Amino acid sequence: MLITFKTPAAPDVMMLEDLAEYLLGIIGKQLNERGVITHEEVPSAIQKLEAAVVTDKKVRAEHDGHFHEGEEGHEPHEIPIGLAQRAYPFLDMLRLAQKHNTDILWGV
């Protein structure tokens, strides 16, 4: 299922339910049928999401080169997309909402 986030400050951001639930969990929100990130909550949400991206990048850097590429008995595989790439559109929306002092809604 697709979740659409809306704010007057930015274009709509659509994402799959699993990703929406994960990103909202990072910022301390639950994915309900309808919800809001108020303009008062936006700065904290940005901070939490940016911190999670930094942590994810550190973990990925520590594992860089440890994906068993070319080792016998291990299939080569692609490195999965990181949180930074997945969260960028939502983080951009949060920043624009902060700049314009607007709320972000979903399920409306």
C-alpha cells in the first residue's frame, strides 16, 4: 500500500507502507490511517532522521568490502540501498515544512 505525505510547502511524497512505518518510527510517530507531524515536531523529526542516516552510513562503511564478493560458496550480490537514499525525499519535505512553518499530513 502507498502512503502519501502532504504539506503545502513541498510536492507530495509517496512511499510504500513498510518504509513509511520505518521512517515514522525513527521520528517517534506511528503509521495510523491518518496522521500529522506538526510544525512544532518538524525540527525534532529532522534531527532524529538525520542522526539515523549518519548511523546507517557508519554501519555501512564498517561493512564495506565485507560482502564476501568472490569468495567460494558466496554468491555475488549488490549492496542494498541505504537509509540516506530511501529517506531523502521525506527529509527534504521535512526541511521545506520547517522553512515554511507547515505541518505534514498523511491519510487525508
